[in-house]
Amino acid sequence: MPKKIRELKTLLLQAGFSYRSGKGSQSNWYHPLLAGKVKAMIAQIDETKYYTSEEYLELEVNSQERNEYIDGEIVVMTGGTPNHNKVSGNFYAAFNFAFKRQPYEVFITDQRLWIPEKRIYTYPDIMVVAG
């Protein structure tokens, strides 16, 4: 079950809802204080497509937005907030200053990173590379 649906189900249960299984993967949700007034239906649609890392890289070249690759799944990255950008910029400046005249390079935002052990391509906010 996708993470977002699991989180939604957890929130509904915490809010006092109960559910009964419906047709297929559907569930019908009810709340005792709203009996007869509210009925929520959640249908899980499994449309997850898996890609090779080569397919991801080919798609990423022409993409209008940045995407992460996580073990076969392509996930759209969210945009940063102004505060997030300030914090990232401050870390970049601090690392860049700290590693001056040392065998390290500091990268910010748009440098893609491959983590082979986890099969992940990602764009970290800050990356320090030895060498």
C-alpha cells in the first residue's frame, strides 16, 4: 500500500473513524458523531511503474522538473521554501569556507548524486565530495 494512503488511514483512525471493506481494494469510512452524514471512500489504485536507471536518466534530461529515482520508482521532488533556500545557502557558504585549500569540493542543489547500494539518484541540498 502506498505510503500516502497508509498515512491517510492512520489519520482517519486517530480522528475516530472506522471502516468496512468495500469492493476490491475500496474501504468505506464512517464516523460515529456524523452517522449518516459522512461517508468517505478510499480506493487504492496501483499504477506504480518501475524504471531502469538508464530510463530514468533519459527521462530526466528532458524533464521540466527534478525527479529522484528510488529503486525503480521516479518521484517528483518538491520545491523549496524561501527559508529552506536560506538555510541551504548558509550551509553551502560555511562548508565552502571550511574546506578552502582542502581536497574537498562543495556542491549545492543541482548536482545529481548516485547511491548504488540503495539504487537512488537524488539531488541533495548540499554535497561535499572528497578528491
